[in-house]
Amino acid sequence: MLGKKIKKMMGESVYDWARMFRYKYLTEPRFKNQKLVDIKIGNMAIKAPEKHILFELHKRQPYRDLAIGIIAHAVSEKYPDATIVDIGANIGDTAAMIASYCGNPLILIEASDYFYDILVKNSSLFPNVKRIEKVFVSNKPRVRGILRYWGGTARFEEIGDGEEEFVWQNPWRGL
């Protein structure tokens, strides 16, 4: 409500610029400067930002991700040569659970520079990683906007005059 009033007073382009500035230069740097700490996922200890939401989720729901491992095992029994693709791999927590329960090859896809770097570090623990790609996947041929970080994840917010631009014709080319 207040945001709409301010947007109307400032004009849409000035309002979008102010939001981008606040996020890009104040909020995002604080998020990205977190130290990395160990978290146990499956039978692996991977690195995660200290304020990643997984720490809180594991306290409240310790078996939350176990189903992923069990399903991965069942899928690998039926399709032993199949490759598993994790789109939005983040820090590799789902990949760690899958790798703990099956040996099928993994392709890990992450768009965020920040999470991609952590994913690459963590992937050295996974014996079955076939490929890691820094790719933004969308159902649109051209997208403009910014990745917004919160609680251990990033979500894409489409903005008309975004600073970051993800453009491609076929995101599956070469995979």
C-alpha cells in the first residue's frame, strides 16, 4: 500500500531505480558476506552460509529432505543409467541428499553467482557429478531483472530496467 503511494509520487522508473539501489548496494552485500559453515546433508557435510534457512529447517524438521534420498534411490533402481538434473541447485543440498542415496550421474544448474561458487566447492564431495552449469532457466526467450537473496535462496524478480539480464535462445543447448 505505502509502496504504491510512493511509486505514484516518484514515478515508476525512479521508484524502480531506488529499489534496485537499496537492494544492490545495501541488502545484497550483507547477505553475501556471511561466513560458510558445515551442515550435514545425507552422509555429507557441505558448506552453507551461516544464516541459510536449512539450519532452522533441520531443527524443526530433521527428516525433511530424507524423502528426496529415498525417492532418488527408488528411481536409480528402476533407471540405473538415468541422469538426474537439479535445476536451482543452490548450494548443493539436494544434490548431497541424492548422492548419498544413489550413484546416478548428476547435472547441477544454478543461476546465482553467489550460490554457484558455493555449489562448485560442495560438488567436490559428490562422486557422481557429471556437469555443473551456471544457467538461468526460464520459459521465456528473454528475461530482464535481478536475483533477490533471502534466507538461503534467490528468487528472480522481473524488472523493466534491471541491472542484470539473462538472455538465451535454448537453455538446454549442449546438455
